[in-house]
Amino acid sequence: MDTLSEEIIAFVRNNYARRRFIFWGERLPVTAETRIRDDLKLTIETAEAMMQEYFEHWSVHSQGFNIRNYFHPELPGTRDVPDPHKPLTVSMLIESARAGHWLYT
Amino acid sequence: MDTTEELNGTYFYGGYSNVTHVQLFWLVGVQVVSEHLGLAATDAALVLAGQPLIPTRAKPGSATKGTSVASLASRYLLNYRFPKGMLLPTLNGKTISQLHVSWTNHLGAFVGRNVPWLGWIMTFTTVYNIFNDIRSTYNRVARPEHRIQWTYF
């Protein structure tokens, strides 16, 4: 556990982990293994905003990052839209911040 | 009942005379439905606004539909993010069996994703109200032996 991973985990937890009763209560726990889509259950717009914030704050090159690999609009009737559903975990954010560019395809 | 007269066991309703009780039921039905049509159009508009018909930005050649009028309009008009760390629930799912709650911090996405469900609820409420209205109007006009005693609505 170094400062960088603690910073990124705190960033995700304080901004994108929902509270138990929406306005109060404990936030969902966030660790390096937390999956943004399956555990935090963000919508695609929110996840996109989060990644944008992340790329800017830690000056990571977003080359090669496509939100559609990880997220899906999930509106009723979008069954035929491709959904690779690759896992997007907090550890991937940490590793890419270390490298300075997005490491995964 | 100024619009109703009874003649030889038949009814007079809305300008039509010599109407049997079955015909009376349909006349009331037509009238009540047309009274509710404005509201029904609102419901349908809310539902249709949520259909994912609009192509999203994608790599050249692979335009995929994936967003809806409600999403686009509300994200454009209500482009406002909640305060840091505040997330509100939205109801999503590719199909009905995959329905689940997802969380957003964007007011436009919150409205855009929930409006179609509001449309569905209002549709069923409207349908229920139409049938309820038909029954009560019909029962007010019809003679006791022709009244509907018990229905689902």
C-alpha cells in the first residue's frame, strides 16, 4: 500500500461509492480489487466522468481507453449493442497511473 | 341525467337513440377514451423518449444505437453534477429480466434514465383510470339490471 494507491482508492471511495441509504450511512467499501461496474454499479455516464477526472488528475494518457469495453448503456432495448463487459478494477487505475498511460485494451 | 332517456327498454346517449345496453357500454367507452387521450399521449411520449434509437459516437463504420431522446435531452438541458460523492439510483437493464439499479451523480442521467419508467407507470395508471371511468359512467346511466356489478377494475 503506497500513497498513490491510497489516493486513488480514496478518490473512488469518496466520490463514486454510494452510501447505504443514499444520503447517509456507510459508503460501499473500496479496495484494489473492487470492480467499478459490478461492485460499485455505476452507469456508463458516471463511469466515463470518473475516468475523465482520473486521467486529468493523475495526468494519465487515455490513449487506447474505450469506455465501451467495460460499460454498457443498459437502457431497455439495447440487447444488440455489443457488451464486452471486461472487468474494470481499481487496481487497473493504480497500475496505469504508475505507468503514466492506460495499460489495458 | 340530461343526456339519457329510456325508450322501450333502450337508452339514449350522446345523440344516439335506440341504443341497447351493450351499445351504450361502447359509446361510453369511446367517449371516455377520447377524454383521456391527451394524458395517454403524454405517457406514450415519456415511454418513447426512453427508447435507445439514437446512434452513439463509435468507431467509423460501426454506428450502434445506444442512447435515447430522454438521455440526450436531459443530459443537455440538465447538465449538472451532484455535489461530490452524492449518487442517486436509476433503474436500468438491457431486458426486463436484467433490471437492476445503477448509480449516477449526474442530474441529466438521473432524469433521463428514470423518465421512461415513469411513463410506464403512468400508462398503466391511465389504462386503469379509463376502465374505471367507463364503468362508473356506464353504471350511472344504465338501469339496475344492466349495471356491471363486479369487475377487475
